Amino acid sequence: MKFLRLFNFGKKMTNSVVKSADPAPVASSTPLSIRQLFDDESSTYTYLLWDAETKDAVLIDPVDTQVDRDLNVVSEEGLNLVFAINTHAHADHITGTGILKTKVATVRSVISEASKAKADLTIAPGDKIVFGGKYIDVRATPGHTEGCVSYITDDRKYVFTGDTLLIMGCGRTDFQGGSASTLYDSVHSQLFTLSDDCIVYPAHDYKGRLSSTIGNEKKDNPRLGNGKSKEEFIEIMNNLNLSYPKKIDVAVPANMRCGVPDV
């Protein structure tokens, strides 16, 4: 059974998931701290977010081979890691959530209900993942996979887009229930409606770039920006001729089991 805790206004927020139908939590004014970490093999960005006052933290898109690195950073910063979160069931690496749960007893894994993957908690659009006095808001952004979500910080300054929106690109749409039409709609309705100065943190980059902004992507993204129509975008995606992902046959089954490989 999923453990969901509601909030009493005027009291300290607790680490939990607030469902979309419940009263929204009120975020503290404490600054949000962010560390961006990188896995060279899969070109994956992992993000460590924490409440600077309470030290409660979440990890977004951890990689199995980088769990010790991530926990070292958690220790160095003196943090209490409460959630390990995925934007989707990845095809290019195995998530670190399964290993993290064996090393930190209090960590709970989180993924979208739409992904149909296993986790301690599953989330839906409009839910809020609360850590300390901060939270991130869940938006459904399918298209790369059926279960993709993006996470927006409570101050709306940052969005973690997974593979849905990359820096001057986007994730492929030819496997895991992907759809170019759906991805286009997700980006335009859920991401491009954010403020132009909102910072975009993607799950991958292959050219050493760290972040972008919604404004830059709307203006210059060669696939989705500069007024590209849905028809133009679908044509682009249908002609990418990408190779079969090297790790998909191992990574996806493991990630459907919260990062537990087949044995």
C-alpha cells in the first residue's frame, strides 16, 4: 500500500507525496540547493535537490553505477535522502533506485503510475513530492515513453525534463510506447507554457552543455522551437534513423522492477 501523508497548514511539512486532489502544501522560503552530477557512460544527468534548512533531499534519475558517488555527495552535504525519483523507465542505463534502497533504509523510490513500473510510490499529474519545506510538482510529459513526467520546483524556477525536452533536441519516440505527436503536445502544453527564464535541466546531454531555458528552447530548438508545426516535427522524428539502444534489453526490464536486474 502506498503511504501518503496529508498536511496541516501552519505546521511543518513532512516528507511525502501529496496527491493532486488534496490541499496543496505551502513551500517555505528557504533556498533550494541543487547539485548536477554526470555519468560519462550513458551521458545521464542525475540531480540532487535539497532544502537548505532541513537538509531533506531527493535524487532525480540516479544511475546504478553511480550510487556510491551519489551517496558520498549526500554525506558531504550532510543530507537526509528521502526519495529516489525517476522521470521514466530509462532504456540507456539501469536506475540506481534499487541499490539506493538497499544502502539507505529510509529512501523510497518514486516513478509515474503511467510507466507501469514498480516503485514504493507512484505519482500522477498534479501530485507534489515534498521534502523538508520544499516540493516538486509532477507534470505528465509522455511521448518519449508513455510514462514520462517532468518535475517543476515549487518556485517555478527550474524544470527537470527527463528525455522529453533536451538541450536543442528531444528524446527519441520510436520505442516504449513513444509517439512524436504526443511528445510535441507534451512539450507545447506542459513545458513551453512555463516562463521563458525557467531553467531546463534535462536527463542527458552529449555535448557538455549543462542547462538551457524555456525561452531558448522555444526560440532555437531545431526540432520543437521557432514555430515548428506538429507535422514538421513528426517528419523530423520519422527520419532520424537511429540505431537500436545498446542497453535497452537489459535496462528496461530492470527499470520496470525499480532497478533490479533479471537473475
